[in-house]
Amino acid sequence: MDRSLTRLAVALVVGAMAPLFDSTIVSVALHSLAHDLHAPVATIQWVSTAYLLAAGVTVPVVGWLQRRVGGKRLWMSALVVFLVGSVLCSLAWSAGALIAARVVQGVGAGAMLPLLTTLLMQAAGGKNLGRLMGVVSLPTALGPILGPVVGGLILGAASWRWLFWVNVPFAVAGLVLAALLVPADGPTSRPRLDVVGLLLLSPAVVALLLGLSGASEGGGFARAAVWGPLAAGLVLLTGFVLWALRRRGAALVDLRLLRHRPLAASATLLFLTGASLYGVMLLLPLSFQELRGTDALGAGLLLVPQGVGALVSRTLAGRLNDRLGPRPVALAGFAVLGLATLPFAFAGPGTGVWWLVLLLLVRGVGLGAVTIPLMAVGFVGLARDEVPHASIITRITMQVGGAVGVAVLAVVLQDALATLPPVEAFQHSFAWAAGLTAVSVLLALLLPGRPRPVAPAAAEAQLEEVGA
């Protein structure tokens, strides 16, 4: 990558570290929050749920906002919103105040995460996408792994309020770097907001996430609080698809881009990758605590090798993606991921801890190898004005996929615990997780293979189209 692109990537990734760590760092503090704020756990769960839903509402409108106000201004505004929300969270005096502040945080995070990808993809001009995604994926890979560990360390030494003060240095540094290193840009057009599309898509995403988040409670998908929002979300989503196809380029999100095979394959596989990543991240700490007797911090520390594996493999995966194409890299990554997940379907309390650490390290290598080509391939061959739509599509599919993975594996585990001993119940659930990865291996065959050499005249025409 050239120096200007590297500087842009550093500025954006530093700012993005705050929301990506924050989304997982709070998960270990729910019981402490319930005790200190004198609220039931069912109420405190909304500290996480409200954040997730607020981000889901915001993501679909990011492309329109970027065209209206410009990328740099939107990025810095979203970072300020997230910073204000973090300070408000740390000062919360009740559960209701904390939940409201988390909504503010979620709005800022929902704008930042797809915009991070959009700004970098537009600046790259279609070149070295694999290496670039290696940089972008750093906070994405480490957030779910290190967030609970950092949260546990903070809770062991200080008040839960410091969980939110940790965001402040990242946000301030991100603002300074963005002001200095992100190129100034103005509005690219003055498009009208697709109000009907917004009223269909944002509530659809919220309803789906809300329904899926409740599936982990007793009763699973049979509860009206689960299937009701899911049904409403599917109806709204169907309505949006029909509306967007009629509106074509004027739609809130241009779904015609899914005719582009690389983007369609990327979105599908990111859905399954999100399900595998977040679903297994539900099972792993629970199994460590229930079967091995570790505390929350100990379970979080056991997950560190997975983050290390993802960190180690992401740079190599980016280079191989640019040289060999996404198909072989993704196939190898999914194979490694599946092979490293399957042994957990046979593990128990007597399994050696170093064997588990090795498996998690290898599993992290697979996750890093998978994420890079899937995130990069969706943008291959797209024009500059199509990139924001692709960013929104990939962000929503991975977010909903993660919620589906957590919901499905939670229900599988609940049903297994009702009829099987705990060890066998967790083994059964990990077998399901390995099955999700096996499906991904087959679908990875749809990804493009080795990139074809581009003639000089054609390459010049492509660059002119991307830079237009």
C-alpha cells in the first residue's frame, strides 16, 4: 500500500478500535451492573441489546449520509457521538440512564463500522484489497477475543464505569488522526432520502436482531417474544427487497449489486462466518466455566490464543488473496477452521488445557484466513459510488449472521442440556458449529479463483471508472 493509504488506514482503524472493543467488553460486566444499579438481570441485558439495535437502525442510512455530508465529516461526527455516549455511560446513575447512553453509543458505532470499509475501499481504487482488509480486520478480529479479557481485568481492579472511560483515549486519538490524515471531501451529491426504504429496512434489521437476541432464553424460538419480531422482520425485509428492486439506484441500499457474483458470495459466506464466530464465542466461555470450573476472567484468557492466531494469519491471508485469489484462501481457511472446531465435539473436563490452547490458536488462524478474502472479494469490480452499498450489505449480513449463530447454538445447547449430561450437551453443540463451517466450505467454491491479468488499457479504464 502507498503511504497515503497507510496513513488513512491507521487513522480510521485507531478510531474504530473503540466501538469494536466496546461491543464485547461490556459483556462480562452484566452481573456487576445489575448489582450496582439495583436492577434485575433481565433489565440489564438491554445494555447490550439496546446498543445492538441502535447500530442496526443506523447502518442502512450510512451510504445516504456519506453522499450528503461527505465521508470525513460523517466519520468525525460519528466518532464524536460515540465519545459522548461513552462519557454518558460512565456517568449513568440508573439502569435506564445507562441503556439510553448505550443507544447513543450504538448510533455512533453503527455509522462508523460500514464507513470504515467504504472510505478505505474507495481510496484503494480496487488495488491490493486483500492487504488492505488485513489492516481493516485487525480490530474486527481482536475485538470479540480481547474485549472480554480487558473487561475482566478492569472489573478486577476498578469500577464498571472504567469500562467506558477506556473508550475515551481511542476516540480522542481517532479524532486527532482523522483531522490530520483523512482527506477532506465534500458532499458528492444531494440525493433524496429513500424514506419508504428506511422505514422498511431499519425496522426489519431491528426486529430480526431483537427476535434472535431473545432466542437464547428459555423456550427458544417457540416464544412469541422471539417468533413475533422474527416474522415481522422477515415481512419488512421482503417489502424492502420488492421496493428496492423497483427503485433501482435510488433505493436506500441498491440490491441490484447482488447480481454481482463476488458480492453475493461474499455476503452469504460472511453470514455463515458471523454465525460460526459469534456462535462458538457463546459456547467456548460457557464450556470453560461449566465443565472446567474457570471464572469469567479465566475463560476470557483461554480465548486469547484464538485472537493471536487471527492476528498472525491476517497479513499472510491478505497477500495470498491478492496473489492467488479469494477461493483457495477461503477454502483453506474454512478447512482449518472446521478441523480446529471439530475436536471440541469430543472434548471434556479431562482434556488437557494445552491441547485446547493449541486448537484455539489454529482456529484463530482459520478465522483470520477466512475473513480477509470474504471482506475483500465483495468489492472487486465495483464502481466508487457502489462501494457504500456493498459495505452496508456485508455489514448487515455479518451482523445478522452473528445473531443467528448465537441464537441457534443457544437453542441447541438448551435442548441438549434438557436431555443429556452437560459434557455431552456441549459436545453436541460444538458438532453443530462444525457443521456450519462444513457448509461454508462448499459455498466457498462459488468465490472467484486466481485474478486474471488486466491489460494496460483496461486497467487504466478501470481506474478512471473507480476514481470518477
